[in-house]
Amino acid sequence: MTRKVWMGLALLAVFSLFSLGLQEAWAAEETVKIGYCAPLSGPAAAWGLPGLEGTSIWVDKVNAAGGLKVGDKTYKIEIVKYDDEGDGAKALVGVKKLVLEDKVVAILMLGGATTPPTQPFLSKEKIMCFVLIASDIAPDRPYLMDVTDNFPAYHLLHTEYIADAHPKAKKAAIISQDDEIGLAAIAWSEAGFKAAGIDVVYSKAFGVSTTDFAPIITAVLEKKPDIISMGASYPEFQALICEQAYTQGWRGIITSACWDFGAILAKVPKEFMEGAVSGFPDFDDPKLTKDHHDFWAEWKKRYPDHSFSEIVWEYMGALDVWAYGAQKAGSVKSEDVFKALKAADTVPHSFGPGKWFGKETFGNDNLLVPTWPITEIHGGKPAIVAYKNLFDWLKDAKKKQILFDTLKAWNIKTYQ
Amino acid sequence: MIRRILVYIVDNFRWIGWLMILGAVLIVLPYMVRTYQVEVLILLLIDIILVVSFRLITTTGGWSLAHVPMMGCGAYATALLTAGLGVPFWISLPLSGLAAAVMAFILSYPLARTTGFAFFVASFAAGDSLRLCWTRFKTPFGGHKGLTNIPVPEFFSSVDLSAPIPYYYLALVITALCLLIMFRLDRSRIGHTFKAISMNADLSRSLGINVTFYKMLAFTIGSFFAGVAGVLLAHRLWAVVPAQFGFVTTLYLLVWVVFGGTRTFHGPILGVVVLTFLSELLKPLFEWVPMIFGTIIILTLIFFPEGLEGLGHRFTPWLDRQRFAAGDEPRH
């Protein structure tokens, strides 16, 4: 072989390697887009804006590591934001933009009022939609999933924990605002208390425009409850409810789906909230994993003045589940990811392996249920005191019957 | 008759020319913008019907806080008629407007007897009670989850009205028709009577005008058009939920109207168009949007208390001075 042939072969090899490298570099540059259509301004912004903090940390981490490896390709992740202002019409415009123009493969949404107008379009386009409200799941919304927040199902676990930890507490009062979320919280909490053998002495919704809680709390306290459940009362209501209960001299166990401590502690002393039960720990809780602690450290570094809420991490939690599904499917195509997720026996949730649930209650097994932490407030900070599992709760046929009877009594559709 | 039309055209040549240019722009517009922007334009057209019909009520002096729930009445009526009873869209459109008008007529009986702040509060209560009905009665209104599966309007088999551009044209034609009727009404004897009541109800009464009747009439007609806007919205969203017709939407309506002004027919249209475009431009600054909007509105209220429509009057003397300096005759 002549020297020229060797030179030619060497050049070819160099060129091939170079083009392979280029190809890989190109592959790494491929970007997959996820839509974020939530209230980022207006009165409901508190349910959307903090979520951007968690998702931006997640995206930066994945992209800094070179991207997300799916099948043979590595993708950079991009979040495309749209402010729906919590309005159905704007949300529909937003999801159409995200799907048709930005070509997103999945959408993160709050859920609630924006779900009915957006779902017919998203179902038609077969685009996965991750919401934070499980009661949005329905048979005619096949691609709508709740893979992070277990509202309203976790009320069953909170109430069971209260019965275990406070056997002397025998009477409960439940109040929440009169809307879809509030009514679901009341119904599930009532079922939980009844199943735990706690007498529900007051169970009513208040109007969403309520500003004076004195008459409501007076009526509640007349029934002498040991426990007051605020259901899924909005943060602005929680502070006013606690203030009234404190002012009227009530002392007992408070429980709620979630808290806004900043607002509550502006109205009542820290001691009043001692022992209050919920299910959302701060991510620096010693019982959580290193991943949680790393996230907490990064979040604290980026947003030192912000207060932590479940909204900060829940949208990010959905991204974790989506990434797991994409890697399992070997594709980022919405339908493939959906199928891969549904085919899995267990899917990693932020709180541990989760299983699909919801067929009997919501008409579709699209709620991811892990073993959920129970928190108590100690010194003004939530601390994990127990873990409970919904599937264990449902094993008791008597309890399950109480749940379905109560949901029926509250006119909430089930699919038993 | 033909002569009268020709004279009218010649007399109003400037305006008709401008309208023709505007019409041409609106016809080609959907082909010049992105799909997403066509969707924004559809909502804008619906909002234009809403603000102009709201202004119609304000011409009698009262600012109704029940106007958005009236839009909801139209939306719920068409959802029940088309999705529930299978009534075609084209029949449901006027019927649903009529349903809102009938509801408004019933409510207007007590409302027309209130004035000023009392009307403001009473209309809010009336609107809220309507929303309460939609959430309380799961049958037929679907409760908090509302009603879904509202069909796409049918218009020959070859036209797919689920697509944005055909629906834009549907909304454009209906909006143009609604505006034309409301414009004619505004310039008619009835329209002048509405304004007379607004200026001085006691004086109008002393001249034999039945103030209560005309207030009821304005409220009913305005609500009819709000109902039509609701029909267009429902058939675009394919769903109606009570939250869609809540106080936040009413707040937006008030902002559009305050920003644009209510003295002229075009004032509220200017308000909603400018603020919608501004809102789209500011979308990437979502966290700052409320502050920017708030600042714009406060500045408008301070420097242009009559809204955007007052800008023309502010600049007319200045333009006249410029023309005078240039040796031209001032326009009046």
C-alpha cells in the first residue's frame, strides 16, 4: 500500500470521527420543550409562580449534566411558560400556542377551572397534562395525570394519623370554601374522620367571598370540636380562620391540606399552631433524602427571601416523573411516555415509589400514590412524624364503603 | 332611497373610507399572524361585544356588575341547548342571547329602581346569585365543573369551524353585526333617551320619559349582546365553568372600559384593543404585569380622566394651532 493510500485512509478516519463527534454534539443540542401553563399573575399567581423556582432548578441541573438521555439521543430541556391568569379562555389559548407553535411534548398545569376548557383540545392532540388536583382526573381526559399532589386523597391519611396520635380527640369540625377544591376536601376529610371513629360535628362550606369568619367560627365552636380541619382553605382564609379560633379561646388540633405559615403566624402566636397536622414537609427535613436536601440548599441559595410551599416542588416533581417515563419509553413523544408510565408497576415519586390509583374514585387510574409523609408543626416548622399509605387504608372494606357513601352524600361522582 | 344612500356616503366619505380599510385589514389579518395570535384575536372580538354592550347600559348612568354573569347566561344557555338538546348553533345563537335578555329583564325590575352606588352593589348581588345557581344546581348546570362537550358550530360540511381562522371569521361577522345594531341604537331616539336619563334622570322624568322602563330596556338589550358574546366563547372553549364568569373577569371589563372611556361608542373598543395588545406584549414579564397595568391605569385616570377617547379632544386644539400656523383653516 502506498503512502498516499495510507494518508487517504487516515484522512477518512479523521473525517469520520469528526462527523461522529459533530453528530453527537448535534444530538446533544436537540431540545425537548415542556409547557408550563399556570397562573403567573393575578389573584391565583401563588399557585403557579413558585413552581417556576423548582422547575428552573430542575432544568438547570439536567442541562448542566449534558441533558436528558432518552434512547440514543440526549436532549436539552426547555420550559416554555404561558401565564393563563387562572382563566379558562386564556388557558385554552395558551395550550394551543404551546402545542401547535412551540411543539411541547407535555404540559404542566395547576388544574381546576382551567381544566374543562383545555382538556378537549389536549386529549385530541394526545398531549400529557400534569395537574396538581386529582379530582380533575376523569374518564374523558385520558392524558391528564396527577403525579405529585395527592389532594384530596391524603385527607384520609391525615385523619387516620390524628385518630392514632390523639385518641382523646373525638369530635371534628370541617370547613373549607365553597368551590370544587373546598367541597372535595370537606367530603374526603369527613370520610376520613368517620372511618377513624371520630364524630364529625360540623361540616360546611363557606362562600368564597367570605371576609368575616367570626360567625362561622362561633357556629363551629358551639359544637365543641377537639379538631378543626380547614380542608383545602386558601391561604388568605386559613389566617382568618386561625385568628378567629384563637381569639374565641379555642385550643385543639388543627389540620389542613397545606399551610401558608407566614400569613397564619402574622395573626396567631406560634404556640397556637403547635402540633397542627398536614402532609407537606420542608425539604430540609432530616427524614427526607439527600436529593431533597440538595434541592433545598439550591433553592435557599437562589431564593433566600422566598417562603417554601408545596407549589415550589410539585411541578418539578411532575418533570421527574415525565423524565422517568421518557427514558423508559426511549422516546419523548407524548403518547409513548404516557404508555410507558402506565405500564410501570411503580413509578418514582418525590416521596418514594408510587402506584397508580383513581379508577373507582375519579374514573381513571391516573393518580400516582406513594407512601405519604404526615407532618406536625413544631416550633413553627413542619416535621415528618409518620408515613401512611392510601392503599393500606383502602384495604379495609368498611372504611372504603364509608368513603364512597360520604362522597355520594356530597354529590361527588364516583365510578365504583 | 338610492339618492339618500349616496348622499350619506358622500357626507360620511372619510369614515366609510376608514371603515373599509379597517374591514380589509381585519379580513386579511388572520393570514398575516400566527395561529396563536388568531386565537387571541377571536377572544378580542368576543371581548369587544362585551365592552360595547356594557357601555350601552352605562349610557343610562348605571355601571352593572352583573354583565359578565349575563355573558355566562348566554354561554350556559347555548351549552344546554346545543350539547343537551341538540339544537343547531345558528338557532341557539339568538335563543341564548334571548335567554340572557329574559334573565336580565327579570332582574332589571328591582335593579332599575336603584341608582348610583346602590345599583352597583345590587347588580353585583344579582350576578353573584346567578353564579351561585350554576355552582349549586349540578343538574342541569354541572356545578363547579360546569358543562363540557359543547359542539363546534356547523356551517356547510366543507368549513371546519373548530379551526381558528374559520372561527375568527364567524366571530368577526357576528361582532360586526352586533356593533352595527348597537351603533344604530346609540344614534337612535332610544339611544338619545338613554343619554338624557344619564345626564339628568329627574329632568327626563319631568319631560314624560319613563326612566324605569328605559333603564330596564338598556339593561335587557345590553345583556342580550353579552349573551351573544357568551355563545361565541362557549363554542370556542367547548366548555363552560362558573369560574369563567367570576369577579376577576368583571374587573377586567371595568378596567377596559375605564381605560377606553364610555362617552363615545369607540371608547371601550379602544380600551379593550389597546390593553389586550399591551397584555400580549407584556406576557414575558408576567410577574410585573399587574404593576405595569396598575401604573398605566392610574396615570390614565390622572392625565386622561375621560379615558383614551379623550385623547382626540386634547389634541384637536393643538392640531388647529398647527394648521393655523401653516395658514390652513382649523377643522370643526
